[in-house]
Amino acid sequence: MGVRLMVVDDHRLLAEALASALKLRGHRVLAAAAPSAGAAELVVSRSPEVCLLGTAGPAEPGVFDPVVRIKKERPQIAVVVLGPVPSPRGIAAAFAAGASGYVRNDERIEGVERAMLKARAGEAAVAPQLLQQAFGELLHPAVQPDDEGARLLQLLTPREVEVLIRVAEGEDTRVIAAGMAIAPSTARTHVQRVLMKLEVGSRLEAAALAARTGLLERVQRSRSGQGPSGGSGPERSTRS
């Protein structure tokens, strides 16, 4: 038995193409629309069994507000979100809002149809591989730039942090040695230790890594008294 459904997506061509494909498979499509606002009102007014709701940004604040509105006013409507590969938070946010399923927007029509049928039957509709990806990210989260900066800062002594700052400012070994009142050979050793600890092959790579991870900003905040840096820093006793 076909599903009575609506397709709502910001991309009208995608919505219409999906609606046409589902009609050919025997489903009754009440509307294929692409409203930038008013999606919830449209769905509530037509009261389908299932709503396929497209989204381009599952992590954006408020993106699932239409789901909340639909479930509040028509709790019998099953909402299946169509979106890109989400983070675990994206999937969680969709279900927290009341969605019955989450399907990748590049899923084959058979996969979308299976999700619709499961959602109408009151089951959670999430592809196994999507759950695997979500759990994989939860178990092995990507290191955020700020976290990476803190980790790198823990690896360096205060003296090496100063050397890294000077390297990032473009100073060569001779200038580093003069500025820190140490022998050029000692400055060279410090530079090599910094490169080794940061696992980079050149001064340029070290400077780029420090900038990208926010390590230099952490040191600057610490030195200006704006709070702890969250790791090793210039406040510790100096060790070579």
C-alpha cells in the first residue's frame, strides 16, 4: 500500500524529482514544495502520513524547528529528514526534535522508500552505515583546532614555546640565539626539538601548524593575563 506523503526541500528541482520517482513507485505525493519558510504550516495543513524534509545543514541552529512544530500540531505525521552525512549531534538533534528517521540525501530511491515505510510503521529509520559512521565519530572524535593547540602546547617546554614563537615570526637561528641570549648551537638544538615534537619537517611547517591550531593565540592570551592557556606555558619553570 502506497504512502501518503509530502516532500519539502529548499531545492525545488530535487523535491520535484524525488516526488516524481516516488509517484512512479505507487506512492501518493500530496505536494512537492521548496519553501524557505512556512514548511511546518504547509505540512500541518495537508497532514500527510510521512513528510520527507530536506536540509543542507543538520548542525545549524534551529534547522529542525519545523519538525518540532509538525510533531506538536500533528504528532501522527512521521518526519524523515533528508540531509548530508551528519555528525552524531546532527542525528541526535533530528531525533530530539521528533524526527522518525534520517536518510542521506544521496540515498537511492529504494533506501528512501524503505525509510518512509519504517517511519510510517512507527520504527526508527536510519541506515545501518549511517549509524556506524555516527558511532565511529563518537568513539574517535576529530580533534578540534583548539584542542589540538592545547595538546601541542603540552608537548613543549616554555623555552621551546619561545623558540616556536620566534620561528613563526621568521627569525633565523642566529637571531633566535641573540634574542634568547643563548649559543647558536643551543638555539639550533631547540629548533630541532620543536620540529621533532610537532612532527613536522621544516620551520615553515611548524609555523603553519602553530597558526592553524591556535597554539600561538593560546600563548599570547596566557602572556597577556587573559586566563590560563590550558596546558604548558611560559608560567612554568624554564627547562631546556
